[in-house]
Amino acid sequence: MLTTDTHTLNISEILELLPHRFPFILVDRVLDFGEGKFLRAVKNVTFNEPFFQGHFPGKPIFPGVLILESMAQATGILAFKSAGKLETGELYYFAGIDDARFKRPVQPGDQMILEVQFLKERRGVARFNGIAKVDGKIVCEASMMCARSREV
């Protein structure tokens, strides 16, 4: 997933695209993206995140559903950067997930690299493949769908 034109986004730019806010914004920086093709982003996992108090005491593990949510937010950013501005009242919704697999735990201090690849779009629903890595090793992979829709 390399490109000759590097595109990055900092947290301020990400917050302009996603409706999520603390404590639920799970993408810290976009390292590179190609519109309509791929996106590579970072989630820095820190011990002071609120869920670590209960997941799990004495053995903090980043919840698997939040790994998937991190990848879903990365797909949302790619969708925004690929399709342009939404009309008033529109959002991208996480519409589906298939073939999710967790390979190893993610712990405080880890830096997750999120890689999402656009596959196809049909009737406002886009398909993506996502991979999350720590230290170059896959921790999670899944196929996801993102739907452009009016707020409900």
C-alpha cells in the first residue's frame, strides 16, 4: 500500500471529518492515504484510557470491539476523503463486519497501525478490508461495510 504522494492528517483534521469525540475517537493520526484506494493510520494505546480499569484489572487488554471500531473509524475517514463532503444531515455509519479475526492482544503502550483498503461501492454502501498491526504483526483483520445515510 505505498504511494508516491504522501497524504497525512493530524488529529484536528480527523476531528473535522469524524463525529466521534473523546473518549471514543480511536484514530490519532493518518499516516498516508490514496483517495478511493487505501488509508494507513495510527492509534496510540495508552493506559489512561477509561476502559482499562475493568478490561481486565491486573492484565489490561484493549477490547477487541474497540480494535474493530478503530478500523471502522479509519474506513470512515477514507470514505470522507474519497467521496468528498457529505450533505447536511448525512453521516457514514458502520454497516457490517465479516470474517473478523483476532490474532493477539493489544496492550497499553502499543501503537496500532490501522490499514484499510477500499474494495467497492454499491448503492451508497462501501466495502473495505481492514488490518490492525502492532510491531508489524497482525492483531486483527476483518471485512467491513460503511453506509452513507441520513441521520436517524
